[in-house]
Amino acid sequence: MSDMPLRVLIVDDEAPARTRLRDLLGDIEAEQPTLLLGMAANGVEALRLLESEAADVVLADIRMPAMDGVEFARQAARLPSPPDVVFVTAYDSYAVEAFELTAADYLLKPVRAERLAAALAKVRARRRNASPAVPGGEGRRHLSVNERNRTLLLPVADVLYLRAELKYVTARTAERDYLLDESLVHLEQEFRHTFLRIHRNCLVARHAVKGVERVGEEEGDARWEILLAGCAERLPVSRRQWPAVRQALGL
């Protein structure tokens, strides 16, 4: 891995800044071999480029029009082969938020060659030590939650269920609820091995299912409910989903 060129994408709304990073990559080529995939002026352009070719690392500015670097990092993390992101910015006020997004590094402009080389070395180490992909496994291990001008990383393993409500999806853990700005359909597709659809607006974590119970027969409205481990709440199973739920749970 240390001898293989890192595939790099540069994202900055200022052309001189893009050119400087490109030149710095050339200056450190012997120490840190790279292959420049392209350059983009904002996060939207960068995501379009990543749709056609995967990058190992993205050198991204933070303050950009259309889509800033922080939002780009959130979106890039959802890609099938997410790149490592190194933020390159003139402002140090975003450092905490950057590392909450698990950025590989945070460089302040003007960037020095030795500092960029160190950041790329860190990316190499991260990718070398990353667990190999497991067939059928999931990409993300965390969900991004925006609260009070900060970004929280919610471990997927802590989520008991996901429920669509109006424009948002509620992620329920044993402690509290979190609001996600993602669609339930997208989450179901991405985490199909982790969550099971039990209703048109609800996915339950397979590990959280303690059992099922049939209720409402006395009232003439018989239905099945999911019993959750670590939570007293019960989740109704729709009649349409019950056959698939029963099969998935081996009932």
C-alpha cells in the first residue's frame, strides 16, 4: 500500500488554492505517490466526480458555495467506497466538527509540503489498518445527527429502530431519540442486513428483537407486535409485512 499511488480529488472554490495543492502533491511525489483524479469547485461537483471514479482521499476546503466541505464529508461517507477526507481551510474554528465527522486530518492554509505529506501518510495508515470489507456487510458504522449546530456520530449498533415521521426519520436507542435527515428507503437499502422492515414507516434492528406477541384478539383487531430488548415500547407489525417478518425471524 505504501508504494501504491493514492487517488486524490481536490475540492476548493478558489482556483489558486486548487493549483497550489496540485503543485504540492507534485513536490512530495517521491515521498507520497499520488494520482490526481480531478479538481472540483464545491461539494456538488466533487460528488458527481466520485460517482464515476472512487478516490482514496479528498482534500476539501470547508467554506464553499453550493455545498460546503462539512456537508460534502457527510454525503461522501454514504458512498459505497467512501474516501478519507482531509480538510484544508483557512479557519481553525471547524476543527472539532471536522473530527466529529472522522476526518483523516485538518490542515490550515497556507499548507506546507511536509504537513500535507504527513496527512497523506496518515491516510495510508488508516486505509492499511481498516478492516477488510465483509461480503453482505454494511459500510457506515455511524449515522450523522445534527443537533444545536453540532454533528453527533450515532453508532448504528445502538439503534433499536428507525421510524419515518413527517420529513425526518427518528432513530431510537435505549436512552433517547435522534432525528436523522435521511430517508427510510435509503437506510433500508444501505442496512438491509441490520434492519428489518415491519411497517411502511418503521425498520427494527434485528439484534433488538426480543420476541413477538399477538394482541387485540378480544377487540376483534388481532395483530402482531415486536418486543424490544432494552426498551419497553412495542412496535406494531403491519399485516402486509408480517409474512416477511415471520420468515426473517424464523417463526
